[in-house]
Amino acid sequence: MRSVLIMVKNLWSGGGTETYILTLAQSLQKRGYRVGIYTSGGTWLTFFRQKGIRLHIASSYMDSQELLKKLMSLYQVLHANDQYSISLLETLRPLSNKVIVTIHGKYFKPDAVRKASGIADAVIAVSLPIYHYAVRCGAKPAKTRLIPNGIAIETFRPKGTKSFRKKYNFPPRASVIGYAGRFTSQKLPLGRRISRLLRSFKARKSNIRVMIAGRHAKKYVQATGRYVVAGLVSNMSDFYRSCDVVVGTGRVALEAIACGKPVLAVGNRGYIGPVTVKNFRYAWRSNFGDHQAKRVKWTDRQFINDLNNILLLKKNVVKIRTFQVRKRMIRKLSSRIMIEKIARLYQKNTATISEVNVGADQAPDPIAYADQTPDLPQN
């Protein structure tokens, strides 16, 4: 049986890296892989156990070489997902297992990227800017593979419950704006700014309701009558379906699109605005404003105007536009596509990794070739 040990120091609830790991683990299990998660803990341990995913817990992650050595004899592939795991694996070189590393953001320091390239058979970058960043930091182009984050369309789909509307007693005709993002470290200033703008926007319109979701949101954002702070949400698909428009970036933007919702994309590095078929390729290339090479300034007025314009659209227009954007996203960015590409990396011999190589200046854009790919089944 094929086997993969996925490595991450902490399993925090609802994080982008953790959601990637959850999608990866569940999809691999469905394909017949034996999957384990190697971690030191976190708030999502119970949730992973409930999903039937095997956990191997090291109390002191960076000093767990003996435990990891034992597990390495049980798993064929080691898949690292953070800088801690890269450093831990480097202490055990030479490695007989196949090693894959995913670079999830520019918070991976250049030294960690170089280490990853040295120990890994393949390095995965989750977006085009991260691909170029990894190569600039010293990742070997011959090992670096662009595989975008995949969204589980079986979970994130338009049809389903909208329990958040009932939970917070929103009137049937109320327009609900949802914002989802981490209120931690580098993401905190953005979260605070958007929260302030949404509070101001809500105050001017009696039929507007706002929901804020994200780790530590309750610590930094105060709830009022028509302004709900949901905090950490485990059922994000239900959250999105309960909204009339979603504000977010990265995985949040993609998940909301998969749920058939209009998205106003703004990230830590820049502003995209309403996501449409026309700007979808550009939005993806910057991970919906989160991975742009240079920080792009945007104004409060720009945000308010775009939000207002989305809410003024007729329902039939919104339905058509969101369906078109969703269809375009699914054709290249569903989890099925992501898992197929990653599984091929697991199965390839080191000597044949070059078959999936891309050069730093010629990195393929999956969106550009969407029309060459057959449609996937719609949910």
C-alpha cells in the first residue's frame, strides 16, 4: 500500500496550510493511501481524528528525531509543510524516503527554501508568485513544481444549508456580508481595517448584516446587534452559503467562489476587487491579493464602492456571474486536479522528476490553459 506521512508542527483550526493538509489527507485516503499526520499538537487535533485521519504526536517537535526515524520506516513519502519540518528533516540526512515540500507563502524564509530544495525530491509552490519567490530564494527550478491550492468541491458547493442566518436571526431579506481571515501576525492589520470598513458600511444601511469569521477575531473585533463576530468557524461552507457577498483572499476567495458566492478579493499584499471571469486569471496569479510581488495600496472608498456595486446587482445577474466564475475555477483549481498532480510526484522516481519541471521564467499558468481542460462534473 502506498503511504504518506504529512508533516506540520501545529494543526491550528481553520488555517490555510491546515486546510490544505486536511484536503490532501482525505483525498489520498480515498485513493487508497495510508496517511499519517506528524505534528506536535494544536486546536484541530480532535477535528482531524473525527475525520478518521491518523495522528502521530511529538511533544517536542524539533527534538523528535528518534520518533520520526521509527515512523520513516512505516511511510514511503514524507511531505513537509512548514519551516520546522524542513529543519527537522535536514537533521536526519541522508534520507532514504521520498521527500516532498510544499511552500505555502513568502513567510518561508530564504534559508528554509534552500534547505527544502536540498533535501526534497520536489518542491511544490501553491501560487505563481510563490513559485518565483522560491526560485529566487534558491530552490532549484528542476525540482520546483507549481501546483495551486485545490478546493474540495464536494464540500464547497452552492447547494446546502444556511444555518448561520438562522443562528443569528437574520431577516429573510437582509443582505449579509461575510469576511473570513486570520486575526494573527501579518494578517491582523488587514483584518482590523476590513472589520472597520464593514462596520461603517453596515451603519449606513439598515438591511445590512455583517459576519466576521477567523482565528482570534473575537479578541480584536467587538460584536454589536447587526455585526456578528463568529470567530473560529469549523463549517466554512455553511458560513459562505449564508452570505450574499464574501470578502477575503487566498483559500477563502476560492472556497466562497466554489459555494457560488460573489467575492470581493483583498489580501495582505493588494486589492483585486470583485472577482469576475475577466479578472480571474489576474486574481489567481496573486492568490487574490495575498501573494503580489509588490504591495499595492488601495483606498477605503474603493472598497466601499465595489461592495455597494455588488449588492446592487440583480439576483439573476449575480447567479449567472457567479456560476461563470465557479465553472472557470473548478476547471483547474479543484482538489481533484491538485491531488492528481501531487500523487504523480509521490509515484515518480527521483530521476524522472524532470518530467514535471518548469523554468523560473516559464512557469505555466494553469488558468491560461483552462480551455484545453475538459469540464469537471458540477455539484
